Amino acid sequence: MKKGERRKLELLQIAYKLFITKGYENTSVDDIIEAAGIAKGTYYYYFESKEQTLEEVIGMMIDQETEAAKQILGAPISVPEKIIGIIASIHPSAEEQSIEGALMQPENVLMHNKIKKKLVEKVTPLLTEAAEEGIREGIFDCDNVSERIRLLLIVANEYFDDGDVTPPSIDVFIDMSEKLLGAKPGTMGFVRALIGRGPEQ
């Protein structure tokens, strides 16, 4: 990594910590500059605005989540568990919710859409690889795998991002994912216990 790239990463890590501890709205550019011990001109050499810093901090979070997803892809677990594990790994941790929440502000709607598109682009190939493994094992039976996976990822993000998950919504997600991937009924039923509804009755 070049010196300039390393310096920018350091600034992103400082901003990340401040956004978590103080909240994005309560963190100013001056706060970041003071914590980094740099001149204002140095900050603006790397970032045009605090909004750009937020976008790149979230991009850094997505990169970290993608690396975690890659580890799941190689884990000694079943293919359906890999699919759900990868989807679950790309959500922010509890302490990162305040950063993610900043994207929900009306002024950041374009950035939000851009970030979501980047997330789908990064994770779809990993999920596709897992799904193709499932096809080879006879667990799934479908064509147009990457498009099906892309749709599953988009639906999962919309379904579970706000945390307002109900038993019917879990049932519909399980049914949809099984049909989308050509799996036998019950293949994805373990999701109920993972989300907190408990084992199937």
C-alpha cells in the first residue's frame, strides 16, 4: 500500500471510530482533523466533504463484511447455511448501526442507493459460488443462478434491514428462497431458529 493510500485509510479509520462513538451527525470535519492531528488542507486533499467520508467509511465496512463472507464460503457447513451466513455477514454490527442510519437521511438517499448497489455487486459472486456448489450437490436445481441470487440478496436486505421481522415474513422468505433456488421444501427452514422464532413446530 502506498503512503497516500495508507494515510487515507488511517483517516477513514479515525472517522469510523468517531462516527460510532459520537454519531455521524454529531461528528464534524474539525473533530476528524483534530483526532488525526492534521491540517484542514490535508483532510480536503483526501475528501471533498464529510458526506464523501461517510460514503468511503461505509465502503470500508462493506469490504470488511465481504472478507467475512469469503471466510463463510470456505467453512465446513452446509450450502444452505453458507447462503444465509453470507447474507447475515453483510449487515452492520450493533455499534455500526448509527453509521448505517446516516444513510437513511433524506439528503443521503442517492448515496444510499449507490452503497446498496456496490454491496450487491460485491456479494453476488460469493453467493453465486455457494449456490453453484449447491447445484452440484443436488440441493438446488435452477438456471440463471447469478440473477436469482441477486434477487434473493436484494429481497433479504429489504426484508430484514429494519429489524421488524415477523413470523409470517420469515415464512415467506423461506418459501421464496426455496422456490427461487429450486430447493426441496424445508431446506431453508433452519432460518426460523436463526432469526429467533425458534425451531419449527
